[in-house]
Amino acid sequence: MTTSILIQSFTKPELLAIKERFSKDPKNTRFGICSNYIHFNRSLTNRILRELMVECCKDLGIYSGSVGFPIKSPYEHESHDNIYYTNIKWSKRYKYGKWRWALLNKMREEIDKAIEAK
């Protein structure tokens, strides 16, 4: 994937602030990537980062088709929105949690690419 054109619209200081926020482990493992990393005060920032999240999900082959619950369920018996509310959201022992970590790492890589391009 080429870095999102919209993420490239951020200034280098904005990208560095986003990188700082994304560099930490999730503060609250009851919540996903949006609540832990994306919900900034600016709605444009939120929209661009959500778009990046969807692009990264698609690249990783884990997109559910829903922006609200972007990581698909790896289990046939569980829908992508239902599995979100389980306690395995960030668990590295289960495929769903591993996919969430892979998505976060992919987003971090794309943010780094955008910084390098500045």
C-alpha cells in the first residue's frame, strides 16, 4: 500500500504528535483502536485516521466491511461486531487479538512512512 494521500496532508509536527500517541500500548484494553488512538479533538484528524485504519485492514486482508467494527471475525460462529465486545480484543493468544496488533503496527508503519516523506 502507498501511504494514504490524506495522511500525507498532515504537517510534520502533526504527524509526530500522531506518532507519539500511536507509540504507546492501548490505555484501555476494553476499547479498540479508535478509542485508544484515533479520537483526537479534530474531526478531520479522526476521519483521516479512520480512513487509514480501513486501508490498513484491507491491506492485511482483515477488513470486515464496517468502519465501526473494521476487523473481521476470524471465527465463523461470531460476527465482527459481536467479537469486538469479547475480552480477547487485545489478546495476543487469539487470532482476533493478533489481528488487532497487526493492524496497529501497520498503521504505525504508515505513519512512519508519511513522516519520512516530509
